Amino acid sequence: MIYNKVIKRIIDIVSSSLLLLFFAVPCFFIAIAIKIDSRGPIFADVPERIGQFGKKFKMFKFRSMIENAHVLLRTDRRFKSLYQRYKKESYKLKNDPRVTRVGKFIRKHSLDEIPQLLNVLLGEMSLVGPRAYYPDELENQQKNHPHTRIFVKEVLVVKPGITGLWQVTGRSEIHFDKRIAIDADYVHNVSLGKDMLIILKTPLIMITGKGAI
């Protein structure tokens, strides 16, 4: 399909370049706020994600949690019960104690995801696409929901996106089994019109923070 192979990539390159210029000043102040608010790097220190065809890549995100939060959740005894709840709640947590003060704000309005525009320029992501999962998240969720394996195979055929159909449908309020089904439906019916509609809906979701955790 010419849209998927050519037009979508052109739109990604042009749009992400313009958006990086547009968000340059806000990103500067977000970076300062992160450094003042808590110890640690500006970008999130998280493991690689699963991209197109199962290839792993480093996703750029502003840090919204305490330093080394991803590893601490899985190894620190203080977070043992929190990790169990994390897995039970489809790898999303409400009232996560690891989230910083600045982190709560930038997560609510999806400002932590702006650096992913760099991943789009690098060809690792697209503006619109399925969620990019952690390897252990994808493995464990398929064990919990065996019927979703076929959806996962379909979703991994395309690049993950900064925004997508499930994000503008319900964001973190949607659990894995429904989320991956929505993403598979997007892959089956991807088109310029659908992508433009998702992109147009995304700013309202960012402003209102609806469905964010």
C-alpha cells in the first residue's frame, strides 16, 4: 500500500520536524523543571521498547518518575506489592508513588512524549500507530490473555506511534486485551483519513488529560 510505505513516512518526517521546532521552547522549560524538581537525567532511563517486526529501540521520553524507577519497581522490596498491582492493572498504575511533581503534570498532558518526535525522525516510530510495549510487558500480557497473540503479530507489522487509535479512545483506562484489539483494527484499516482524524483528536486529549495516569 503506497500510503503505508511512502506517504506516511513523508508526513512523519515533515510533521515531526515542524513539531520539534514548535515545541523547542516548551521543551527547554520542561527540561529545567525536571532537573529542579528531582535528581536524575532529563530523559527517562527506561529499557528498550518493541518496535516494528519485533526490533527493539530506545524510546525518548522526558523523565516523569524518580531516577531508575523502572528497575526499582522490579527489584526493590519496597515496591513488591506495587509491582504486583502494576501487572494486574495492565502495566498502568493510578497514583504511582514513583511519579514526581513535575512528572504528574507532563504525564497528564502527554508532554513527556514530545521527545518521541526524534524517534519518528529516526524511522523507529510514526506519528500515528500502535503502542510501543516493553518486552516483559508484551510477554506477560500475552500469557494473561492468550487470545491476543494473533493481534500482537498483526500490530508488530507496523511502526509504533506517538499517538494512536486507542490513545484517543480511552488512553490508560483501556486494558491490554481491548487496547491490542483496537491497535490491530487500526493496522487493518490504516489510511490517510484515519490518521488525520487521530492527529486532530490528539491535542484535545493532551489539553484535557482525559484518561491519563
